[in-house]
Amino acid sequence: MKIFAEIVKKYWDEELKDNEDLNKLTQEIKEKYNFKDKDIPFIQDHIRVAMGLDPSGHEFEDEINIIKNSKEIKEPIVAKIEGPCEYCEDDKCIDSCKYEAHIYNRGKGPIIDNNTCLSCGECVTNCDFGSLVDKIEFIPLIDFLKDKNTTVYAAVAPSIVGQFGENVTMGQIRTALKSIGFKDMVEVAMFADILTIKEAFEFIHLVKSKEDFHLTSCCCPVWFNLVKKNYPTLFEHMPPSISPMIASGRFLKRLYGNAKVVFISPCVAKKAEAKDPALKGDIDFVVTYRELKEIFDTLEINLKDLPSDEKDQASFGGRLYARTGGVSFSVKTVVNRLEPKRVIKLKSKKIDGVKKCKQFLDELSIKKNVDYNFVEGMGCLGGCVGGPKTNIDVEKATRLVNDFGEDSLIMTPFDNINVMKILKQFGISRIEEIIEDNEVSKILKRE
């Protein structure tokens, strides 16, 4: 983050124009943070990663022009920088990967197996020496934010509340984002409300007997990919719904033409989800809370001093998507509204953390009967509030999310008039049409 901050400041002030400027920056970082000459390749690779590029271990070539002409950040998201592993003695990375996506060579550190890696980010946050990193997507975004001919929307995850200070309001975050070039800030929880209604209809359609069960797909990419890659039989119980993040991008781009959509996230895996071939182009960039805090600090934006531009966009249920159990709660409220006398009630099973999700799926694969019919999986402990790129602890974040949800004037997704305003622009007049063959149902479907 220190190196990222240095680059943000210089690129924002248009002081990075060629390789000579990058070499100069490398020397400044070396002296400022007491690095040695042998650490220069390490510094250069961290500069590349902070710009959204792959580490290479070589001298700078044409990085500035690549960024200037870049419209996307390419995979892989998690990368390894050579060098620091020689200083590490505790092998934290061996235990940090909850899905064994790394192959370990004695004395050389981890080699990332990208066919297995779920991009959960655990290894990144547990590496004390900066060897395992996730590429940052903000630097190429700066040019779009400064371009008066480009409209850029910030779509913020439900877990954002409290991440920049307990007394910082969502309206102040909106004002801060506008001050650096965003057109507006939109709560992704509003699109979670739309997907909640779709998931409720899917549940009613799929769960007809005590033997049926439904695995929700509309939230966590780690959970989705874990099921898809490793449990094909269980994957048949997962409707092809997209996530609220992808829904926000698809709706905003259809409503506002060539707008860019940036997802503000607690999650490394969301960077990978945005680059999934089936979803590519729906979200242009992903910026994490930790990165955004560094951006605000570097650009000397004090959120507490800003006026508050408040908008109530999402329901209590949609905002609870941020924590474990939120999806289940929200879907259940809509199922109960759609079919209050339903014989087979929604009984949820909630699992969080990659290790526990994998253990649960192993057990579910061999079970013949279960006492639940709606399964919600989250890759991080506590849900999105426990993401690897959050700024506050899980317990505090959960409390603030619950409080923010309760502050909503909209109790359930079914009551959200913002949802109906959006759907009407796509020709939807009745909520039941959300699952019929129309443009909206196609928007909400994962190919």
C-alpha cells in the first residue's frame, strides 16, 4: 500500500510519463523505505502490480504506455513476486491457502496453481513479506475519471458501511467519490434486492418436496467456483443467477450507454469474477476498501469533513447480503410474501469460510436426506464483512451492517420502489415477469 500510494500521487499529478520517471520513483522508494540495491527488482515488480500489471523481474520497458492504452486488467489476479521468500522462516503461506492452490518447493516459496486458485485472497493477506500480491486496478482508472467524456459509476458492495470510519456516512462516501471524478455512487444492495426476488421465484419453482434443495449462486464467487469446479452433481442444484455486482454493471451500462462501472469491494475474488469470460465487460474495474482508503488518504480527502449526499436505495434485506445469513434472510422474506401459505417453508443452511464450505460440500455429496432446502455459502468467515481487503474487524463490521440495514426505510426487496422504477424502464410491469423470457431475465442470467 505504501508503494501504491506513491504511484497514485505521482500518476494523479501527471508526474509519471515514461520509464525514466518509473526508474526515478524506484530510487525514491528505495531510499525512503531503506531498501538495498538488490531489492530494486522487488520494488519494480511492486510498482507493476500497483499499476495493474504482471510482475516480471526485469527492468521497466513500456509500462506507462501499456497503462495509458489499457482498458482492462488481465488475469491472473494473484501473483508471486520473486525474492522475499528467502527472508521468510515461518511458512505462513502453507497454511493460509484453504484450498491447496499452491505447490510448495522447499526454499523457493509457493507456486500458484491458477487452475485451482479461487482468488480468495487469504494467501495475500497472510504474506508478511509482500511476495504474494493481488494486482491493483486503480491507476488505469484514473485516466477515465479525469476524462470529461467518460461517465464512471461507483457500485459499492453492501459491506462498505463503516469501512472508512464508524461516523462516516454513506452520503459522505458518495461525495468523496464524486470529488475524484465518479458520476455517482450506487448501492449494489439495490441489485441484490432484484436478485433476491429472482432467487425467491427460483426457490419456489425448484423446491417442491422435502428432498429438494437449492444452492444459492447470487453472492460469493469463491462459493460459486468451488461448487462449479469440484461438485458437478451439486452444481445442478444451483440456478444460473449472476451476482449483485454483475447485475449492477449490466443494468447501469444498459441505462447509461457507454458508462464505466467500478465495483468497490472487500474482496479479491471479485476481481477474478469480473474477468470471467462469461461475465467479462459487465464490470470494468474492481477497487478494494483497503485500496480506496489509501486513495482517499493520498489525495488528502477527509471524509468526515465532507457534506453528506444521502440516498436510500436498498432494503434492509439487500443490505444484509454483506454478512453470513443475509442472503437466506432476504430470500425468505420474499418467499413468505409470494406464498404465505406455502407448505414447504424455506429452511436455510449457512456456511462461511472456504475450509468449512469445502467440508460441507464433501458431506452433502454423499448425503441422501437433509433437513434444510436453501444453502448459502460464503468464502470468508462472517461473509463479505470478513473479506481480505476490509479495513475493520468482522464483529464491528457485522454490527454496523445490521444497524445500516435497520436504518433503511425499505423493509424487504418486495417493498423497494427503486427496483420497480428500474424494471419499468425495461418494460416490466409485474414482479412475476422477472423470471419470464424478457430482457431482464436475460440480464440476471449467467450463461
